[in-house]
Amino acid sequence: MEQKKFDVNSFIGMILLAGIAFWWINSTKLDESAIDTATKTEQIIEAEKNTSNTTSEIKPVFENDSLKQVAFVNKLGAFAQSAINGSEGNSVLENELVKLTINNKGGQIIEAQIKNYKTHDSLPLYMIKDKNASFNINFGTKDNRILNTKDLFFEPTISKNGENIIVSMKLKVSDTRFLEYRYEMKPNDYMVNFAVRSQGLSSVINSSTPINLDWSLIGYRHEKSLKTENTMYSKLYYKADGEVDDLNPNDTEIVNNVNWVSYKQHFFSSSLLSNTPLNNATVISTDLVKNEEIDTVYTKKFELKTPLDLSNGELNYNMKWFYGPSDYNLLKTFEGTDLDQTADLGWGIFGFLNRTIFYPVFNLLKGFLSNYGLIIILMTIVVRIIMSPLVYKSYLSSAKMKVIRPELTALNEKYPGKENAMKRQQETMAIQRKAGVSMLSGCIPALLQMPVFFALFKFFPTNLSLRQESFLWAPDLSSYDVIFKLPFTIPWYGNHVSLFPILASVAIFFYMKMNQSQQANMQAPTQEGMPDMGKMMKYMIYFSPIMMLFFFNNYASSLSLYYFVSNLLTIAIMLVIKNYVIDEDKIHAQIEENKKKPEKAKSKFRQRIDDAMKQAQEQQAQQKRKK
């Protein structure tokens, strides 16, 4: 058999064939994207013929490929230049307070950092990061395309206007025809001017197709107490028809004449303000926390969807962005906006007290002291001194009731039984009138203190100045303190033990114990057939502190500190009044003197009450005779 020899020519030929095959495979792959794009473009054109609107995400182009240019023209029409010349990149707006990063793609803010604050775990505080927010304008063109600005590339230009920094993002059709987002940042200001305007696009934008602005944000958790941050103080606010309102979680509302929308996350807000009111705007709030033990990254999703109007075929909206703290002292400086109402100081009388009394007093003390725990204690002393006349009035009424109590007891013995209930009540009121004692004189001072209680209930947990400020063992006065971490969770209490609520509960127990005798004096002797209020008060002495302990365990330690100091001061004031101010012998002598005075003419109101009681007594007597 003939032995085969190595053929050099065949070997070289095989190498050449392999090289040609390798080049052909790779060149085919390079052209496939263009062919595929062209194919997809034909499908889009065909779909547009069938009145179907199509949108797609555009990738930047870095080479002058004729097929790709044709594909982008077919896909984007007049806005093809944004894809052909577009590229990834960021522009930064930054001052002493806030840092905004704006991306070429979409021309929108992709990072918003509030510089002088940290999260509860000491990380930089971002309102926007890692694609948790989106700003998009959806519009139609006259060649039947539907486009989204978030998918298109804007061309950035950075300039200065005095000390102001300007970033202009242009979505170009040509150098003289474009859609522009214009950001202008001032030094030391959280508010950023923002304009949306178009130039030369009246022949491009289809005015018969709705132009929609969509702004959404998924809120990051920033505070230690997820329940407090998310459930109590994270809300969507808006100003419509001159009134500020908020939206409940998992709710949707359509509103008109909207001046601004604010996404509030307890101590920080993201707000969009418009000089031109927005109409037919849809606002949506969605609670993302299903389980507080598991869901710890995001709190709520906020959305605004609103149509934009053309003016002479062009867009022209002057707006403002606000990324910053929800601080009442700061927000009230933006006059005419009513943004300060998002600080959530309470409605009606409660908000009035916070704005006109408690914030001025707090700000005054803050100017002299740097320790916020001491500021709270001093503020509590001021409040209790102001309220001390009411405490004195209540205690004086109690002392008077104590003096006439033997007469009321004798009256119960004189008119026993249900059949004499009306007569007993009439005689009781007569004795109280002659002695100059009124049941309301003891109740009214207590009622007048209730607005203060509820106002401060709003004041401390929303006060930004207390955030991450320490006092004694509490590292953050805006959140709960922890002295012991439990290995389990107690329903309505939590998985930790806070000391300030314990101290406040102990103080309120002793206050109520001391106040029990005063309340007993204020009550007339128990009448037959009526509930014994004394027994109910005994139960409340134990129930109220326990309820307070459970409720305040997850609340701001500043609030528990206030109630602890407030109850201690109230006890001290009551002891001073009892031992050094009120003389029961003098009160008794005054009551006896009042009895000798001629009875004053009855008021019309009191006369009507007496007539009604007399009529009821007569009806009761008639029914008794019939039996």
C-alpha cells in the first residue's frame, strides 16, 4: 500500500478556508443587529398602518452606520438625532445642601442626595437612587409615533447665571428645534428652578394626542421606626383649588387646579411645584409595607399622572423641584406656597398652638441651648407654668365640692329611691348654686388642657431638630429609645423595652393616684340606680399607665420625656396648691357667706333646665298615681 505523505499545499488551503469561514461568521454577526433592527422597523411601520402605537427603548449609537440611521429614522422620525448622536452620561448640580445627578437618557434626575443628613444607620441620605424614581413625558408626533422622553437621549449644556448653576438638557430635532429641561440651582437653597419648554416643535408634536407627564417615586426607608415613618408620617400631599390636602395610602384621586404635589417621607420630602396649575391630575399612593418585620427597604410608592397643555403648539411650563427636609421652620420661608402645611403640625386648634406658641418657644430656647433634652425639659416647665392657673382652678373646685359633700350625702338620705331622682337633682343643683360651686368649673380646666396634649403629640415626633439628637441613654429623640432588646415580639408593644415610656407611665400612675381624691370630691355622692364613678376611676388608675406604656414604646422618646417631666411638675404644683395656697377653712367660710346672699335671678338657660326637670318630675308623679 502506498504510504500517504504530508501535503503542505492542502494544509495551507485548509487554514485559508478556516480563516475565510471565521471572517464570514463574525461579519454576519455584526450585520445581524442592523438587519434585525431594520426588520423590527418594518414591523413597527406595518403596525402603525394598523393604528397600533409602539414604543421601544433606544440604545446609544457610537458609529455612523447608515443602516442604523435608517432604522432610527423609521423608529423615531424627527427625533432620530437623539439616538444617533446620543450617549450615556451624567451632569451634576450641587450646592451646600443638595446634590442632584441628571442623566442624559431621559434628561431626568437619577440621584438626589440631601447632603447634611444621614439615614438611621448612618448612610448618606438619598431621596432618589438606583432607579427608584421616574420622570417622563409621553407624547405623540404628527407621523403617528408615540414617544417617551425617558427612553430618549438629551444633550447636556452646563452654564452659570451669576452664582446659579444651570444644566440645560435638550432633546433635539435640530439645533433650533428641541424639547428642553432646564434646571437652575441657587447656592444654599433646596428649591431648584425647573422649566419644561419646546422650541420649533409645533410641526412635530401632534396636538390632537394627549401629552402626559408621569412622575413616580418609591420611597426609601430612612428612620429607625418603620411604623412611625411609614404608617404615621409618610403621605402624599397636594395643593388644589387653593387648599392643601393629603391622600390616604392605597388610594387614588383625580384633582384639578393643582399647584404642587409633595411626596413626604416623615422628615424629608420630594416636591414638584408648577406655576401653571395642572388639571385632571391623578395622584396615587401605594403602601409597599406588607410585613414590618420583613419589608424594611421601601415604604410607599407615590405617583402623579397629569396631562400637559400646548401653548401655540409648544410646551411652556415653569416648575420647581424641592428635595429637602420637611422642616416647618424651612418650609414656611417659601411664602405663598403653603408647603409648611406638609409639616403635619395638626389641624385646627392643635396646629394653631404649634405654630403660634410651641415652635416660637422651642426656637427661642434653641437659640440659647444646644442640648435638646434640656430644651424639652425647659419647654415643659414653661408649658406647665402657663397651665398652672387651670390646675389651681380645678383644685379649687375640688376643695369646694369637698366642703359641701356632707350636705349632698344628707340629701341622698332625705330623698332615697329612683322615684325621687328628679327631686334629688333639683336640690343638688340648688345647694351648688347657693355655695357658688359648679361642676363645670372643675371639668372646663381639664378640657382646656386637652388641646395642649394633642398639639404636643404632633409637635415632638415631627420636629426635625430632634432627629438623631441624643439625650442620656436615648440616641435619637425623634425615635424610641432601647434599653433592652427582646428575643420575641409582644403584640402592640414591640420587640424592645424603652425606658422613657416606663418613666412616663410611673409618673402618670402617681399623678392619677394623687388626683383620685380630687376627682372623688368633684363627684356628687353616688345616687341609686347610677353607676359608681369612683370604682371606674380606680380601674383607670391602673389601666391608663399600662395603655400609655404600650402605646409610647414605639413612639418618639422626646414625647415620653415631655410627659414624664410634665406629670412630675403637675404633681409638684398640686402639692404646692394643696399645702400652701388653698385653705379649706376659708373656703368653707366663703361658701357659708355665699349662702346668705340673695339668690341671683335665673338665666334663661337655667330657667329652661329647671322647667324641664319640674315637668319630668310631674310626669313621673302622674305615672306613679296611675299605678
